Amino acid sequence: DAKTTQPNSMESNEEEPVHLPCNHSTISGTDYIHWYRQLPSQGPEYVIHGLTSNVNNRMASLAIAEDRKSSTLILHRATLRDAAVYYCILRDGGSNYKLTFGKGTLLTVNP
Amino acid sequence: DAMVIQNPRYQVTQFGKPVTLSCSQTLNHNVMYWYQQKSSQAPKLLFHYYDKDFNNEADTPDNFQSRRPNTSFCFLDIRSPGLGDAAMYLCATSPIFRRTYEQYFGPGTRLTVT
């Protein structure tokens, strides 16, 4: 699986937007970009995924660079409940449905 | 609500004493996964079932086994737990037919080995 690089930690203030970056310079044409998050003492939860185009859902937006070598998860208004570890994961869309988690970014949200 | 359920949430076992962790799902998903997550680390895939087909990760120790008697249930057996097996064990499911391959995780079972 291609590797991703994320900052170890980030801080945000409540009700402000948060941009979580992810570098994946070795991404291949069939790799999907998935984001999961893990709240304290819980299992990971799916956030969003995309291939080439930007994506929006009720939780977040995913902005994918034109060359696909990086992406950014955008939380439009952070809440205290968004404090979690955010994982950016590449999944080979050819035939592979497994996920390989990297270290992720620990997001702290300040009141 | 459809969900992934793991029992128990906390399990204590003795060094070398076999232990079984349980996972059930009401989502009717084809694929069920078991992950191990040690403290401050990312989840690590141990193995998964695609329907009845078992798929082991290359670096999963032989000490870890799994059973899936039907679509809804999957078990993780640790034959002889060592202190290094203390971790959170996460079960997840995937609806392959949807082709988005989202994984739905249970809350995990925290295993302590004494």
C-alpha cells in the first residue's frame, strides 16, 4: 500500500474551520483516498473518501490536489466532539478492500 | 440501529490462558475484519473473512485464530496470550457490494493479560 504522511498533531479552536493535510506522493492511479477518525476509547469511524474530485458529505469535505499527491480534510466548524485521531489512508481500488492505517493526526479542539 | 457489537468490552485473562473475543453484526456485510491496536498505535489488521473465505495477514502470529460460523458472528481466539498481546481488539465489517468499501467498526474489546 502506498504511504501517507500526516502531521502528528494539530490544534484548533471551537467553531473554526480545520484543515487536516495528508501527503501521498506515491499514490497510484487506482488508489482511493479514505479518511477515518477515532474518538477516544472508540473504534474508528468512516469520514469520507474520494478518488480525483473534491467530495462533500455531512461530516466533512475532502479537497484533492490536481496531481493527487496530497489531500486535505476540511471540518467546516470544529466542535469539541471532533477531537480525535484522523487517519488518511490510501486504498488500492483495483481489487483491494483492506485498509492500512498510518499514525494519523491527533486533533485537539480548544473551547 | 444496525451496528457492530463486541463483547465483552473489557476482558482480563491470565498469561497462557486461552481467550475468545466475540463480534456480531446486524449489517449483513460480507466482510468481517479483526484489528489489533496497541496503546498509542494505529490499528493493525490481523485477518479478515470475505464471506466464509479466511484471509490471514502475513505477519499475524499463529497464536491468533478466527472463526466465522455465520454471516453475523466472528470470533477471535488467542490460544496462549502473552503480555505483548494486551491491546484493544477491533472488529469491523464492510459491504463489498456497495464498492465504497467503508468499514464499520465496533467499540472494541480491551484485553488485559496478567
